[in-house]
Amino acid sequence: MATADVERLGWLAWLGDWVYHALLVVGDFLIFSGRTFSWMFRRRPARHTLLHSCHDVGVGSLIVIIITGAFIGMVLAVQAYAEFHSLGLETRMGSLINVSVVRELGPVLAATMLAGRVGSAMAAELATMRISEQIDALSCLGANPIHYLVVPRLMACVLVIPLLTVVADFTGVMGGAMISIHLYDIEAHHYWSHSRAYLGMWDIGVGLVKSLFFGVALALISCHRGFNARPGSQGVGKAATEAFVASFIAILALDFFLAIILNALRDRIWPTPPGSLF
């Protein structure tokens, strides 16, 4: 057999092995997600576990979300001013900044920051419990590990991440307004009137719907990686890294598909009038 044929067969074997393992991981994740949702609707978690998870996700991330949201709005204002100033449309900057923050950048970047802080922490904590056999001990005691460990974390992300997105949106809007009004001397009345004209409840609802899906994906991916961590300290670190990378990719993919679906739904319900910017 020629050398080229051997290399081609080796490449095909590697590709087939990669696809096989990828399908195994996806299938295991879907089974894990199904069991989690089954336990979530079958029996509610204990109050103290849910409150503890909500505190970890919400209170511990509040400062990070405030700083992230504020700088999102300020950076958008700085980058947009030159183009709007050259067209003489400085007072319309608020429409671009606020719609971009509320509809896209606020939910996506807030979820990304939470994937780095909350998702990695969840994966590392559950991975440590896995390699120290605490999860197996729960099963021996008659408690279902998914109901006791995963469901509270999933519900905390579903409940708290949309609220954190609202905080990120508010600080982003105020950060953009501060730079536009106080640094670039844009007249405040026209800035806010144009913002109100183009930013509606639909845009706010779109951001909240996206953050809800981001929270579900973040919690499930992080807990799944923690439950399937490999032994040793390297397994814990790898689980945390894989949780962040997979969550980040899932957030971007969900943002893309949700944007297509929600924009199509908006066009079906409220057709865009001619000449409208958004």
C-alpha cells in the first residue's frame, strides 16, 4: 500500500474516531439534560440549596456585571461618535447605543462573564465532588445527585441571569449616556427622545429571552462537565476550562439562531415601516 493511501486512511480513522466521541458526548449531554428537566418538574429542590445557588450566581456576580455593562455602553459611545458626528446625527447616538446594548451586547457579554465566573466555578465544584466520591456517596444515601446538585444550580441560573442582564442593560445605557452627554456635549433631551423612539418593549423582551436560554445552556453544560470530570487535579481544571469554552460557543450559537427566529417573529407581528432604522 502506498504511503499516501496509508496517510489517507489514518486521517479518516482519526476523523471517524473524533466524530464517534463527539456523538457520545452530545448524546450523554442530552440524556443528562433530560434527566435534569425531569427532576426539576417532578420535585422542587430544598429552599436552602436554591437560595444558596441564587446567592452564588447573583450577588457574587453583581459587581462584575455592573462594570461590564457600564464599559459596554461607554465603548459604544466612543466608537460611534466619530461616524455620527461626521453625518451631523450626534443626537441619534442613543438609538444605536441603547438598542445594541439591550438587544445584543448586554445579554451576550453578561452571559459570557457569567460563564467565566459561575460556569467554571460550578464545573470545578462538581468535578471536585466527583473525584472525591461525594456524588457517589449521595447516591448511596438515597439522594439523587442530579436533583440535589444540578436542579438548584439550573433554577438559579434561570431565575437570576435575566435579572443580571437587566442590570447590565441599565448600566450600559447609563454609561453610553454619560459619555455622550457629558464628554461629547450632546443635548440630553434629544439624546433621550431618540432613544425612546427606537427602543421598545420588544427589544427588552428579546434580551431577556436570550438571557433565559443562555442561563439554561450555561448551567447544563457546566454541571455536565463537572459530573464527567476525569480523576486528579488536572481533571478539575480541564472540566472548568471545557465548561467555559463550551458555554461560550453555545452562547454565540444560541444568539445567532435566536436572533433569526425572533427577528422573523417580529417581522411577522410588526412589519418594519419603510425608512425605519431598526
